[in-house]
Amino acid sequence: MLEKEKVSYEKAVLVGIITQNQAEDKLQEYLDELEFLTQTAGGEVEKRFTQKMDKPNPKTFVGTGKLEEINLYIKENKIDTVIFDDELTPAQQKNLVRELDCKVLDRTNLILDIFAQRAQTSYARTQVELAQFQYLLPRLTGMWTHLERQRGGIGMRGPGETEIETDRRIVRDRIALLKDKLRTIDKQMAVQRGNRGAMVRVALVGYTNVGKSTLMNAIGKSEVFVENKLFATLDTTVRKVVIKNLPFLLSDTVGFIRKLPTQLVESFKSTLDEVREADLLLHVVDISHPEFEDHIESVNQILKEIKSDDKKTIMVFNKIDAYKAEHFDEEDLMIERSSKHYSIDEWKNTWMSKVGESNTIFISATEKDNFDEFKHKVYDAVREIHLTRFPYNNFLYPEYEENTANEE
């Protein structure tokens, strides 16, 4: 019998700080997410280190005592990588690499690495490469510490400075080239969006890993890549969908995340253009996630940043099946948990149903629970937009047209 091939994971530890602006419970939520990010990137978290501080140490992020504790654990357990929950300054990263003598990453670097793994198309790869170079540019100096320029000496100072300046020039030139390339693609995509005609545009938005691609597959009959990992989808997918007798365009966009690196927001602005130009947003929420309220707030904040927070929106609370399963573990059936096992009518009576006023729906995209009502709600919203735009085209909308290509 053949043995299963062993998967090699990079051993990592996580580091975060408790401050006046970030309580311990909030830090643990962020570290939970950072651990999921680490697993998505191919790492295995061995330990978490936390410290209570007024503000990060400008030299090493954490205090000297905590740094010694981390260093000792790294040496004793042969840790490959140390990952910090917040973005490190170039000086902090340089000092930490010298002190810990191992790979040092921050949340931004980790997310960029995942994006680099996930980018499939030329456009996505160009966006990620631009973000990586923008992140790299201010950190180049620390990469040449092996020349020990600070000590001076014959043959050290000149070549070292020259090498750094050469690298900076190469990186700046590459950034300029990538920006030009993206501008060209942006124009092409703008033309494509313009050529889609007068159909209503609907965009799926939401936190990463909430089930947007699964929902896209279920409603659009398309085969969009789905995986239970963060940022499984980077490239925007647009599909023509028909509900009853009404066609519209449905787009699946990159998932949002808390502390999203500014470099990525800038690089993925064209992906976000699908959101900006949409007539209707389907804000998908993973209701089984314990921090789903924070996820809603994070998505709303990014929508505000890209000036799309005033669009007509349907709140789609997804994964109600996972929520039920979470509270009905066969090995741990607790009577007091049974109140969490809601029917659709009971979901409608919870406070969540008031989040989107009347535009709220509870579904399971995988099990297609409450899917008929979901499609009716989307149909009504799209129909209203279409009738406003084309008031004389109401012949398209017989009230009960059942035989269409996209209905079961």
C-alpha cells in the first residue's frame, strides 16, 4: 500500500500587541484571522506571542524582554517564520531580522504572498506584482545589511550605495511599467464594461471566504473556483444570469479583509470598479462566523472608501446550514444551544433581519436553503432598476415566467 505524501508546512509563530485601541479579545480575533491567513499561505502556527503596550516599540515592535522570549522559542523549536499582526516599518523589519535571524513577515507581506499564489490571469499577476514592488521599495536598504555600509571601509561604502540605488531605480522603473500596463488594461476593461449594453449590473461583495463564489455558481450556473481558504478568488468573474424572464450581469469580486493593505486597494482598483459601476450590490455575510458583525463593518468601510456605500444593497446572510451545524455537534448536544437552531421564519424575527431593512435574506448557497425566495428578491430589485431605466420595456416581465434557462 502506497504511503500518502507528507505535506511540508513552514513552522511559524504569531506576534501581536494589546493597546488602548486594541483590547485583548479584539487582538485574539485578529490573531485567529492571521492564523487562517498563515494556513492559507502554507504555514503552520506553533505559538502566539502577545504583549500589552501603550504603542509599538519603534525599533522592534515589541519590548526587549518579549523579543528575547520569542528569540529563545525560535531557536529551541526551529521556527522558520515570525509573523506580526500589524504592518512593520522598514526599520522595525530590518532590526527584527537582525535580532531573530529568521524570516520576518507582517500581515501585509503575508496577504501579498497569498495574492501572489492565487493570481491566475495576467491582469491579477500584474496587480499583485505592483503591490509587492510598492511594499518592497522603502525596505530595500535593509536587504543590503550584509555589505555593512554603516561601518564604512574600503570597498564597502561605494559599491553598497551603488547597488542600493541601482535596485531602487530598477524597482521604480518596474513600478512605472506596471502602472502603465494596468492603465492600458483598465481602459480595455472600461470598454468591455461599456459594451455590455444596458443590462442591470449586480455585484457580489463581502468579506473573504463568505461564500460569494459558491453563490455565483448556484445562481449563475457557472464554474467559478471555490475553496475554503482566504482569497480563493482574485479575478473578477462576470456572468449573464436570467431569473424568470429577466437577464442581468452578475460579477464576483475579490473578498475584503480587515487591515487590507493600502497597496492592494490601489492595485485592485479596477476589480473594485465592478462594484463602483454596479446598480445593485449583494452583500454576502457568513452568518456562521463569530465575528460576522465586524466583517459587515469592514466591508461597509471599504465601500465607503470607494464611494459605493449609497448603492441599493441586499444583505445576504449565507451559511445558515453551517450555523446550525455549529450548534448541533453530535458529540455535544446541549439543550441550551437548541434555541440557535432557527427556521427561516425565526431568522426573519432576529435583529439581523433589520440590518438591511426590508432587503435582507437568509440562505445557504451550498444547500440552496431558501433559494427561491432569494431569487425572487433579486428579481424584484433588478426589475425595479430596469423599469426605472426603461419604463416602456415592461413586456419583458410576466409575473410568473417559469421556463427559463437558469431555473431548475
